[in-house]
Amino acid sequence: MLSHLTEKLRQRLREPRHTRLRAFYRESNAVVERALLEDLEDEVRRLLAGSGRPDDPWCW
């Protein structure tokens, strides 16, 4: 596993800087999108279960 990651890093370092930055940006966006979707799914499950916050009259 470690050798796989090391090789991946070596490949990245051989790429031009703008390509590395673009790949980092895409991967970062994917991580953020995944986290936001997980939060949204949790919120929808909570709403569908009817366990809204007591201080929120609209149950949001």
C-alpha cells in the first residue's frame, strides 16, 4: 500500500505544476462534495423521521 502511494506521488511530481494543481483542485472538490452530500442525506433522513429541532417550528 505504501509503495503504491509512493509511486503515485512520484508520478504526480513528474507532471507539470498546472496539471498537479488541477488534479488537486478536482480531488478537493470531490471530497467537499461528498461531505456535503453526506450531511444533506443525514438532514433529509432526520426530517423524514420527524425529529426536527424543538426550537424550530418548521421542523427544519
